[in-house]
Amino acid sequence: MSTTNVVDNPETLPARRNQSVSQLDLIVIPVFFVLLAILLTVVWIYSDFDGTTTSILEPDRLWTQAQEQITVALWSTVLVIVLAIPLGILVTREGAPRLKNNLVTVLGLGQALPAYGLLVLFFVAFGQGTLTVVLALAAFALLPVLRNTIVGLEQVDKSVIEAGKGMGLNGFQRLRKIELPLAVPVIMGGIRTATIINVGMATLAYLIGGGGLGITIAAGLKLNRPVTILVGALLVALIALAFDFIGGLAQRYLRPKGLS
Amino acid sequence: MNPNPQGPQLEENKVTTPKISLRNVTKTYSGVDQPAVKDLDLDIASGEILVLVGPSGCGKSTTLRLINRMIEPSSGEIIFDGENVTNSDPNELRRRMGYVIQQVGLFPHRTIAENIAVVPKSLKWPKDRIRARVDELLELTGMDPNVYRDRYPKELSGGQAQRVGVARALGAEPDVLLMDEPFGAIDPITRFNLQNEFLRLQSELKKTIVFVTHDIDEAVKMGDRIAILRDQSEIAQLDTPEAILTNPADAFVVDFLGSGAVLKTLTLRRLRDIQLVHPPEITEQTGRADAAAQLRQSDFPYAVLLDDTRRPIAWVDQKNLDSSDSLDSNSRRIPVKLQPEDTLQEALSVMLQTSAGMSAVVDGSGQYLGTCTIQSLAELLTDQPVDGASL
């Protein structure tokens, strides 16, 4: 009898796809992580380190840089979440001004700017330092989360919201009990994308005094030490994979039960 | 509709005030010249199923949604239980009226039990009471609580989902149910079952129900009264299904009822509603010549053969009387005896089976009361609709 699925909504398909991808992710990401970690160990052990290389790749220094990278990525992601989700909720409310599409377009243009250019713009506006980097990265990674929040909220089956309204749930209750839970899988997808962007872009933080593993990579480039470039890049990749894995876990466990 | 509920015309009806009243309700959407609902007056009596039916775009759904203010009226008043609720808190109002929609709209991330508990939870019922109520409602709608309580909506078929939809609407024991084409998206067989079950449920619950459909058959089946609406939710006719079918108000109603209306009448009318005719009655003791004379004098092709206790046995014609065979051994025996409570549709099918074009009607003890002929059905069917259309 299930042929007459009353609430069949083709718009829920992207969410389903997200789900299957994230489940696959939870296997693929750790595999990649281990492979890259092995590669890093091999490079570290079997490369010839001259004095310069040794001083660039001093473990204490790398540890500090990794922490800076993580800090910048983490805070810019937090900022993105804090800004983009409420904004996405706001513009999808009934009777909200019709600035939804304009907003996405403008932010899309922002993302079309080279990341380097964006950093420089923020540097000019806010000066040197970690805060500037965090702001610049947040601006850059805002779009995926905003767009997914809007899409996630709008793909919620209208009849479910209608039924909630008909049972006397007010606007806030409908948002909290129906729309947000059902949008979680899509919003989480956007957050994961933003996280990866932020971890990667944090590599450029060194340009305006934000530190991070970019220092190691840049030093390797300037002093022609390919090993340090490789080690720096591998460390960035490992951090990105770790972040994405956490995002994958969150996507899986925050996803409401009962969705196919 | 009488604007004065104390008027003498309503004496035979319920004198109580209507459960829900719409007074001069108009809804105009912004940017549209024509109102979707124009100056609508509608009274819904307590405990009745009022069906709003009409062609698509006539405003029947809008009218329904005006009642629980899913759509706010542009002007006019909504009275619920004698209280003007036009400007009250809409959410509080909606919690007092169950609402069932075609797409059901179960919360996919909540279990069946949680779905049914939405309104009771909003009303802060104690947990035990909610749990008991959920199980009670699942039982009531024909779903085993132990099987379905903790399932999610995606595991249900369309028909099951709408059962839960009805259960959810009944959650906090509202007096009123608003149903917007509730069975419209369900396959015909399941729909038929759900309609029957719902009518059975309603005979116990006695809720006040406003039911929107575009299907006149469903309207006839479900409605205690039917409001046939035309554009801008103007009431073309508001009456019992029987009255509408037998006496449509105008050409619009006739058109909307369609050609099947005549046959639908048969399912609504009962044998006791029509005048029975009396062909000659004979028994085994009646002389053949006497019987033949009676039959010739009457307008009927058959006489009815009764036994000693006046139970009808067979139809007898001239040929049977002329032959020497026993009268009760002919081919037109009366195997099925109808009672006054049976519908005319059943009478028609009996007539078609027995080839005599007549069916005998008996009382509770099986004694012969009279006969219904195919001519009397034909008169009933052809006369009144023609009259109605010429109005």
C-alpha cells in the first residue's frame, strides 16, 4: 500500500543524498587520514634534513603553527555558524523582506574574489592579527552555510509546517520543533564545507600575521626545501580531514531519527 | 439559513445555537480584485458533518481555513461556541479544533506517538494522560498501539498515515474537526474503508465536522448536510444529501451533481419513503378463474402469491394460471424479501435479478406489505430532477 505516499516530496532528495555520502565519509575519511599520516611519517624518517630544514621543521614550532591553524579555522567556523544560520532563518521567515536571493548573490560574488584579495582587503580595513584572519575567513565561508540554511529550511515539506500551524504551534515553535530539526542534515552539510574552506584558507593567515602552517610552507618555498612544503601541506590536510570527520559525526548524530 | 436561531422555522431542527458560525465573512487576498470568499454566512450545527463541496477554485478550502484562522478573514466574524473568536489568539483557537489535511503532514522526525501527542503536550497534559490518550486514539483508528506507537511516519502507507492524521487531530479531544480533502490522496479501496471507518467513529464521537471535498459521491456519503459552493464560496444549495439530490436548487447544482445524481438518490432513499403498490393477492386456495379475472382487471402483469401466513412466495402471470402446474413451482419465486428499511438501490437490484420488475416488501415478521415496481422507481427518478432543473 506504500505506493500512495502522501508526503512524497522530491525536494527531500538532496538531504537523502547527503546522508548516504556522510555515512560513506565516516569510513573514507579515516582511511585517508591514516594513509596521509603514514606518508608524513615516511617523509619525516627517510628525508635528508639539512640544517635549514631541521630548523624549519622543529616540532615545537610545527605544534604552535598547527594550533594557530586550528584556532583560526575553529573560530572562523564558529563565527560563520553564529552569523549565517540566524541570517538564513531570518530571511526565510514568512513576510521577511525579499532579500534572500540578493544576499546569496552578493555573498557569491564575495566568494568569487580570490581568497588572497579578500585577506588583503580585511588587512587594509582591520590591520594585522589573528582577529582579521578570522573575520576574513568567516566572510569567505559564510555563503555555503547561509545557502544550505536557506535551502534546508525551504525544503521542509510545507504540509508538515501547515499541520504544525493547524495544531496551534506558533512561528517560533514551528521553527524549533519542525523546520530546524528537518533542516539539520542540509545545514550540517554547509557547515562541513565551511570548515574545510576555513582550515585550508587558514594556511594564508601568515600573510597578515595570523601564523599557522602557512609559515612552514612559505619558508619551504622561499628556501627551496620541498620536504618542508610537503610536511606543511600534509599537516594541513590531516587537520582538514580531522575537522571533516568530526563534522561527519555531527551530521550523523544530529540528524533527526525517522528521516529516510 | 435563518439568521434568527430562535425562529419558529427551526423548531424541528436543533434549537441550540450553532457550534460554529461564519457571519458575513469575506476574504480578499492582497493584489487580487475578486474576493476568494464573499459575504459568507454559514452555521454549523453541533455534532453534524457538514460537507463543503464545489468545483476547484470555488473557495471551499479557503472557507475551511477561515474557521481555524489559518487564513485571516478580511471582514466578518467567526463565532465558535457562542464566542467571537475573530480576534482571539489563533493558536489557542487551533488547539481547540482538530485539523486534517490531504497531505497529512505528519512530523517525519517524530514517532507516531509523539505526532499524536503534539497538542496534548502544548496543553501541558500530564505524561500519563498523554500516553493513555495516544494508545486510546491508535486503538480507535484501528492501529495496534504496540506495533505503531514508536514507529516513524515513513514506515506507514498512505492510508495508515491518514489514520494517524485523524488520531492526531483528535489528540486533545476537540469538539470540532476540520478536514480538508482528508482522503483525497488515497487509493479508492483504502479510501472507501477509511470513509466507512470514519463514519463509524463519528457515530460514537459525535464531533462537529466540517469536511471539504471536490467529490460529490464522497459528499453524499459523508455529509449530514452538504453545502454546494460556487465561485467566491457562494452557497448554491445547503441541505441534506437527499434533499439536494432529489430537489437541486438550480442548474448549477444539477450540473455539479452530474448524471449519476439520479442513481445516487437510490442509495439515500428507503422503501418506506415511497408509495407501495398492490397487485392482486392470491393464495393457493383462490380459484384459478377468479385469480385470472382479478389479474385482467388490474394494471399489473403479475399477481403475488401468498401463503397461509401472508408471506409472499412467487409472482404469478396469466400463463401460470392457464397451465395446470402448481402455482408455487414457477420460475418467478420471490427469494429475497425486502423490508421498508432497505434502500431503493437494493430494491432495484432485486428487481433486476427476478425478471418480474417487481419486488415484494415485507414487515419484520415476513408478512407481505406491498410491492415496489420498477415503474415507481422510474417515476421517482425522472420526475423530481426534471422539476428541479426547470426552476
